[in-house]
Amino acid sequence: MTKHFPRTAEGISPEWLSEALGQTLTSFMQLAERVRDRAEPGQVLVSPVVRDLCTGKTFQFDDQGEATLKGFPEPVRLFVVGEGA
């Protein structure tokens, strides 16, 4: 069965993690928004945390290098999600 990705750009960050830790969602939501803003149409970009959470799944993650994102003092490595084997 062939998987199809949406034709919209998406950025994903694990917002639920901050809830589980009892911390504010603000930084996770900001990260997801900044990552989304970097994505091209039809592309899904993720942060390293999302990639790590998908270990063992059938996705490929193509390293796009580090990006400087507004509101974050350190560069963030980004990955494009592709279809796996």
C-alpha cells in the first residue's frame, strides 16, 4: 500500500510532552510553528525529538542540517520525513 503525504507543509513537535511534564506548551508550540514555516509545500519537517519518537517506524528521515529559528538560542537540526521501506 502506497503512503501519501499531504500537499501542505507541516512542522511537528511533541506538544504533549510538556503537558506530561507539567510545563508550559509555549516553547513546543513555537518550535512546531517555526519548523512548519521552514517546510516547503508537500514537505513534512520534524525536530530531532519527533524523529527519535518514531524509532522503529517505517519512515525515512533525511537530515536537512541545522537551522536558526526565531526565539531559540541554539540552531535546531531539521529532518524531512519520507516514506520508508
